[in-house]
Amino acid sequence: MTPPYQDLSRFTMPENFRGRPGWYVQLWWVVEALLFRPSPQFLYGWRRWLLRAFGATVGPGVVIRPTVRTQFPWKVSIGEHAWIGDDVVLYSLGEIHIGPHAVVSQKTYLCTGSHDPEDPSFPIFSLPIYVGAQCWLATDVYVAPGVTIGAGTLVGARSSVFKDLPAGKVCMGSPARVVKDRVTGSVPAEKNEHP
Amino acid sequence: MTPPYQDLSRFTMPENFRGRPGWYVQLWWVVEALLFRPSPQFLYGWRRWLLRAFGATVGPGVVIRPTVRTQFPWKVSIGEHAWIGDDVVLYSLGEIHIGPHAVVSQKTYLCTGSHDPEDPSFPIFSLPIYVGAQCWLATDVYVAPGVTIGAGTLVGARSSVFKDLPAGKVCMGSPARVVKDRVTGSVPAEKNEHP
Amino acid sequence: MTPPYQDLSRFTMPENFRGRPGWYVQLWWVVEALLFRPSPQFLYGWRRWLLRAFGATVGPGVVIRPTVRTQFPWKVSIGEHAWIGDDVVLYSLGEIHIGPHAVVSQKTYLCTGSHDPEDPSFPIFSLPIYVGAQCWLATDVYVAPGVTIGAGTLVGARSSVFKDLPAGKVCMGSPARVVKDRVTGSVPAEKNEHP
């Protein structure tokens, strides 16, 4: 079969796609495997330090579990007091920005990389992901490349987010859609009257 | 941004939420990492013994794979001859009860923990999960906190169960819904006439 | 409760279901844990060699990540220049055939095994999976036992494929359905006019 769709022998990595030399990338993966992943859960400060040592911006009080995997820490920023849960993957071929006090729950996958399916050489590209301050992405949420999730929005468990979501909403499903406003005990009463 | 939705600096763990002292929880995780997870697949008796040593109720003949992860074994009960497949997570912040002869297939996630999204201090809570006798949760099923699945019910691969499911049904989807009665070769013929 | 649905004490593995003696299967899992999984990402040739040593057919130029898990390599064939991404599971109780230049992206699960839910002895069986040449299964796709995906077809992230999909399409959802023709820069213009 002559390839009309994908001829992966023609694939090439764009220059400096990873943003660091190859040996540095490999070094991070060794460090992640040997020093980050086996660390006891309560050593949150140690893991923040490791990520910062490899170029991540990590605010004070960030809670990140040992089972989190970070593709390229130098493309990640995490605001103060945010939580990153068990088995979360920060697939940061492109930039990932997680706002302060946001919660990214277990098994959630933030995917910044994709390929152009119309070009048989299957060129790789990345688009940044922005998770707003005080968002909550619940268990096993998928976020696609280029997506921005507005501040305070809650995305329900097992949802898949393919397009931007506005701020202050509860969203669910695959693809994730707005279900209702997010209610909070600290906002004025009139705001809480939305269904 | 003043936090209207989540101020995680105010989060506190409720007293005795885990049901065991902190050192005991850490000890379990070390034991799981060093003795449970690397054990060869055929050592089912060894893994049953480890779980029981940390307070789980595990019936005879239970088949549990080395890649299973158990948050707090002392909150788990598994009936005789049940199977727990590869990469299953028993996220037992609350109690998880799995009935005899039930099958929990690979990658299934039983999630007993959640947070109140309306309270900015983001309080954690747990609700128990009950998987009935002779249920089959197929590959990569998600079960939400507080859910009871009736005996004998089959939940199809990749389904997400957010609400209780009745006994003796085949259920599918996200959210999982009843599709039909579960037919079985050993029940009277008239029961098999349901679509 | 007398078991009408599942009596797992009556379960037996069919003779030679795995296609190799028990010690050989265990040996593969030890090799996978100690030699395949910890290998640095760039050692693609080493991992191809290991899979071939255990009976897999692996074409030249195949890119397979260290986090891939292969149940029984002797039931797997992967065509030239295909890619198998991070955390992919090739659950090859039955045969898995992946065509040349196909891409199986991260977290995708190819499941060839199932059970007869109408027989209380819960007999296991397997059905082969065929992923056509130049297909792209994107992140976290599930493929059910017995499914054939036609050449060049793109299955979107987080989709679940329960039935065969035709060639040259873009498919999405759970269950995955055809959304449109797959367009490619190298096909004649008239083919690109489909929506």
C-alpha cells in the first residue's frame, strides 16, 4: 500500500521542539524515575524542589503526588496551593499553566501535543493548556491541546475537554459541556440562585 | 483573585479520616511498593495475606493482581472467589465492599472520596461503594463515591457509574444506564425471555 | 446466595490458552519488568529485539515506548514504522495485528480477551484485533475484542471502539462512530471534497 495517510519514515522532530538538549531531557526522566517517583508521599517539598531544579515554576504550598508524570518540567507552571493528584500526566510538549488553588485530580491527562492528520509526514505540534485558578478537574479528566478552562470551573469525573470552557461553571461529559453555574458558599446570595 | 471557589490553604484533613495513624499508612504504602507490587502474578496467596495483615477482609480464593493499588486496606472487604484485575485502583478513603464471585476487571477505578465544591475550604469526605456478589465490572469502569451496584449486574467496558444500579442487569455508558436484563444459563427459562 | 450468574470457583483456563508454557509466560513478565520497562526511551532497537526474542513480529523502524505493556508478545505483530505510545497496553490474550505506519497513541488499550457472561463458569475467550496500516488511534482509545479498524482511519482521543470501523474515516465517541472522511494532502483533490 502506497501511503496516502501516514508515512512515518518521513517524520522528523522540529528543531528544539523540546526546548532543551536531548541529554537534559533524558536526565530529567532518570531523575523522575529514581528520585521523584519513589519518594514517600509526604515529601511534597522535595518534589517541588526537583521540578523547580528542572525549570518548572511551582508556587508555595503546591501538593504534587509521587505518581505524577511530567514530560518537560521547563514548560510547566503551577500556582500556589494547587494540587496535582495521583497518576496525573502533565504531557507538556507545549506549555501547561495551572492556576493557584486549582485541583487536578487523579488520572487526569493534560495533553498539549498532537499531529496534523492531513499531512502524511505526520508533523508534530503543541498547543498550550491553561487551567484557571481554583478550577477542579475531577478524576480521569482528559484535556486536549490548546484548551483554556476558566477560573473556578469544575469539570466532572471522566469528562473529556476538547474546547475552551468558561469560568465559574460546572461542566460534564465527553465532550464536556456546561451543566450549570458553580455555586459557592462565599459568593453573594443572588449568584447562588442559578440552577 | 480573592478566592470565591477554592482556598486550599484553608484545607484540613478531618481527624482520623484515614482510620489509622500516619506512620501506619506510610508503612502500608512501603509494603505495597516493595512486597505487593513486585510479586510474581501467581503468588495470589501472598497478596491476600498482605492485605489481611493490614486489616482487609479477603475471602478464600480471591484473585488479586500485583498491579492493583489499595489506598487503605483496612477499609476493604472482598468476598470469596472474587477477582480484582490489573491496574485496578481501590481508592478506599471510605469503605469498599466487593461481593463474592464478583469480577472487577482491569483499569477499573473505585472512587470513594470527594470534596464539597460549594465550600471554599474544599472539605474532603468519603462515601462507601458496594459491588454486589457476582457482578462483573468490565475494563476501565469508573464507580463514583456512594454507589451500590446490585448483585449479578454487568457493567460494560469504559462505563462510568455515578448512581446506584439495580441487580441482575446489563448496564452501559457514561452515565451507566440499564440496557437489558442479564441472561444466565442457570436461571429458569422464563427469566431468559427478557430482551 | 446460590450463584445464578457467576460461580468463579468453577472457572478453568482452557488448555494452551496462552500459547506458551507457564514458566515461559512468567519469564516474559520478568524480562518485561527488569529489561524492557526500565530501558531509556531512546533504546527503541533494544525493545524491538526483546519483543522479537519472545516471538513478536516487529517490523523495522517500529517505535515502542518503555511503558508499553504486552501480555503475550508471541501473539503480536507490528508493521514497519508503526508507533506504540506511552502506557499503551497490548492485552494480547488473542492476536493483535498493527499495520505499518500505524500510530497507537498513549494510554490506548487493545483488549482481545473477554468472558461469556451467560455461563456461570465464566469461560474466557479471545478474539483478534486488527489495526490497519496508517491508522491513528489517538490518546486513551479503547478497542474491544474482535474489532477490525480499516486502513488509514483516525480514531479520536478517548473514543471506545466496540465494532469494526471502515477504512479512511475519522471516527469519534463511545461507541465510536464515523464522523467524516479522513482528508489527506496526498490524495486526489476530488477525494478531499467530502465534508
